[in-house]
Amino acid sequence: MYVIDPAKATLETSSILIATDLVAEGNDINDNMEILLNDAGYQMIPDDKNIMYSNGTYWLTFSKANDQFWMITYKSSGDPSKHAGILQIKDFPYLKKETKMSAYTFEEIEAYEKQLGLRKQTKKTATSVTYQAIDPSKVNFAYVRYVINPGDEGSSGPNVLTKRFTKAMYKQPELRSYFELNGFTYEGSSGASAEKFVNKDLAVRLMLFSHPQAPDEGQIIFQDAPDLYHKDPKPVDPTFQALYLPLLNVFGQKISKDSPIIAREKELHPDCYIEFKPANPDAGYKYDAIRVNMPLSFKLDPADRNKPRAVSYSYESTSGSTIEQITYVFSQDWVRAKIAGDDPLIKDFMTKHGFTYKGKEKIDTPFMKSDLYQYYNAQLGVYFEYSLVSSPFPNSMGVYTKTPTVTF
């Protein structure tokens, strides 16, 4: 049976009769029907009187007609356009990496929402600020309320209301795709009340649920997830290495205290100390840099403490804020040893890591006399230039670069 609203020419309800043994067991639906409903994206809706399921667009009500048949009634959960066409856009609320939500600030939220340009501020109190869509047709999250309650993490964080989808739609590909576009993947159910999605990079979870009194709306709360915070690897006892290899696929990346290079270096070289060096010409840094310090000599085996070695290398810029060169600093034992650029200590290390020796050139200027040695990694397009300086002051310099000083 179909019931149609003639004024709107839309299907309001429809119902079918189905044999009891196909759908029910006693006074409840059977396991096979429940599996079929779950696979189709339907979830049970708590109700005192009926057995009800919803996928966000339609309600299914199961009722016993008699001993031989059960009736299943389909009913629209509202205007289908409310849940149709989930927009594939980035309109999630402001979220901060590995940060308690009670520590967010209204200033950074305001800056984010202003840059996003999809919602306007409609209300602000001492502990919350509300944003609503400028044009609801252009967003999924038309209502976002941020709560900042210092000292109360449980009540802090963004809360979202949407009419474009509900909890019952959590399996739908369009919803999964939208969440993934914004960095969240499905994690699992939180009992019968909510579905969990997680952004492991930010260490943030969201809980998607629908309130029984508003089943045609989706509600989302965001939570800080400290269990997902990045944990620095445990320090290890250092072993002697004359040279450490830096990351060579980072040329052009921005140098900052939040650079992912710092985390990558901590994982790659857990025996080293990595630090961000703000621009300070007096300390030798015209621009910001990231420095990787090799283990201090007293941490090494006594037999290795006076061996020639590099003591650090730095990711540096020569003109601004992006990496343009990576520079070694060598120990005094290395400088005193006057190690040539084609010495096996250097040549074997460079060859092991894909570099080919290109040649040597003498530099003789009024300001400096040195021997310059060059290696090249064709796969990465990176040169390594090593200079053994004889005057005015004996020294050794090693630089990885994409712009070589000489061409062989």
C-alpha cells in the first residue's frame, strides 16, 4: 500500500506484509533481518511502543499483524533534500593538533572561521561562541558551537548540528568520503548511542549521534584524544658514527618550530638532540633553522671520543624561510685531521647513500684557499660539496644543496 500527498506529489508512506518466519522470532525481529538492516545502513531507534529503524532518510516500523504476517511501514524521516547530496567540502570546525580543547582561544577560532568564510558569529558568552551558516546550502555544518571551559575538558570543544545526515547514515560512502576529506576515518561504535571517527594526525575524535527527540538531525561532539599524541622515541645509547645522513627530500619545505622534520628526525636519529633555532645572526643563523646535534663526546665509548666526526648538521635557508641547504659542522678532531673530500671516510659514506663522486677543484682567491670536492645523487637531484680549507684559517665544510658552486 502506498500513501501519496497529492499537494506535494510525494510518497509519504508505504507498507508491506511479510511472512512471520522471514522477519521475526517471537515478538522481535530475527537475526537475519537485523543483519540485512545493518548492511543497508539502518540502525535501531529507541522507542517504547514500536520496533523502529532509520537510515536517516527513511523510517522503518515493524509491527505484528497476526501470527502469519508482520507489517513493515516505510516513512520519510522528513524532506529528503535535507539528507541528500552531502557536500564534499572542508567545513569542519577549528581543531588544533594535540591540544586540550579547554586550552583553545576565541581569537584563534575567530581567525579560522573568518578565513573559512562559511559561517558567521551569532552569539558569544564568557565560555562559548556560536557560528551559523551564511548560506546553509553551501555547508554541511550549518551550526557550530565552541565551548571553552578552562579546567573542564569534558564540556569543552566544538559541538555541531546538521540536517544533511544522521548517525544512522554512518556507513554511507558519501558520508565516509566527506569525513575522510576532513581527515577523519571510522573507528567503531560507542555502544548503541554513537559512532566514532578519528583524526590520528590531530589526535582528535568525533562522536556522531542523533538525539531521540530530533532523529532527522545529526549531532557531533569533538574530543581531544591524548592517547593518540605523538610520543618521542625513547633515547638509546649512542654508538659512534663519523657521519649522519640528513633527510634529503625536504628541500623547499618551510622551516618552523612545528615542522614535521623535527618529528621525523627524532624517529630517524633517537640518539641525537633536535632543536629549532630562531633567526639570530650573532649565533650564526641569519634565518630560522633546524639543527640536529650528534651525541656529546662524553656519551660515547672512551675509545671513540677523539675520533674525527660531524657534531651537527642544520637545515637552513639562504634567502628566507624554506630549506635551501643542509650544512655539517665538524669536530676539532676532524679539522685537525685535514680529511680530504675523497678520503674513504667520506667517499664510502656518500657512495653507500647513492652519491657519485664528480671531482675536485682548487679554489684560490684572496679570501680563501681550499680544495672543493663534489658528489651528486641523480635520483634526488642533490649535490654534496665538501671543502677542505687551508687558509686563512684551516677548516672543513660540508653542504648538501640543489644549486652547486661548480659544474664538472
